[in-house]
Amino acid sequence: QVQVVESGGGLVQAGGSLRLSCITYGLTFDENSLAWFRQAPGQEREGISCIGRSGVNTYYVDSVKGRFTISRDNAKNTLYLEMNTLKPEDTGKYYCAATWNRYDHCSISSVVYDHWGQGTQVTVSS
């Protein structure tokens, strides 16, 4: 049974920082590419960052580039998202997703991901 569990969300003022974590169970973690998605109120879920199996290859959407950093610790089966200089528009529920990948690249398309967490809420006040 695969489980994906996010944590680290909370309420923060604009300009502040948060670090999200995502731990998985039941996966061969280092054979999976991983991604963070977020869903703002009234909007569709969007992919914001992803990371390949080794952690070398990463991708960010423009809205978070330079402010967010994705990383993974394959020894701990854990994915991270370091979020700095947070803005009110970063408010939303953040989801971690995983998929087995033969190659060391990643995608922010939700359709390729098989395993999802329940999400963690991030609220940025102005």
C-alpha cells in the first residue's frame, strides 16, 4: 500500500518562508520522479515544480522560480519544497505526487502521476 504524506504547511505573512515535506511509504523512492502541485481557492490544481530520480534535474514554473527550491533525500524517502519570499498568491493547498520513471527527468503534468498525498494548506497573509 503506497502512502504519500505532506506536512509543513501553515499561516505565514507575506515575505516569510515555509518548508514543506513529503514522505512516502511503499514506493521504491529513488525510482520515482516527484512533483509539487498547488490548488488555490476556486482554481484548478497546477504543477509548480518537479524533480527527477537523482535530484539533479528540476523544473519550476515561472511564478515560483527563484523563490522556491525543490529537493529530495532518497535515503529518507522524503521530498522537500523550500518556499521563500512568499506572496499572498502562493496561498493554496499543496500536494506531493510521485510516479515511477525509467529516466532521470520529471514533468509537472498531473496526468503522469500515480500517487498523491492529501495535501497541506499554505496561507500567506498580506
